[in-house]
Amino acid sequence: MPKLNESEVLDIQEGRSVLVDVRSVDEFNTGHASYAINIPLDEIDSIDIDTKKTLYVYCASGGRAQLAEMALANKGYKVINIGGIYDAIDIMGEA
């Protein structure tokens, strides 16, 4: 999975890009990466984020994030799967 560079991390921190946790609400509430918002995979079609923003998605291990990546790309988003929760926390820290 791709590591984010300092510029990409700053874009997330300052709201120019969005970090999306596609795990369930219960999973998200047990812990998530800093700056992440929760949009469970089964609700991904209802996403309402500016398509000009890059989305970085993650889940527990990367599988659901891969499905979200494909679905969001089909909706016109620039989206990057960064893998699982531990990959995201390693990059962004834990909230």
C-alpha cells in the first residue's frame, strides 16, 4: 500500500483531501486514524464530498478499502487505498 508523503498528510490535516475509514460505525468507534471520517462501505454510494478532493480510504485490512476505491473511482473521485487501520495509524497517528 502507498505511504503518504508529508504534502499529502498536510492536505488531509488541512481539509484539502479526506481520509475515509470504510469500516462499520462500531469498528470506527473502537479506534481510528487521526483526521479520519467514517463512511461505512455499505453507505459509500451516499458519499457527499467535493469530487475535486482526493480521498484516501482504509478499512481493517485493505479488502473493503479496495471495494470502496473501485466504487468511488466509478463516481469520479480520485481515490487511493492506503490499506488497513494500522497502515493509516502509522501514517496519521491514532485519534
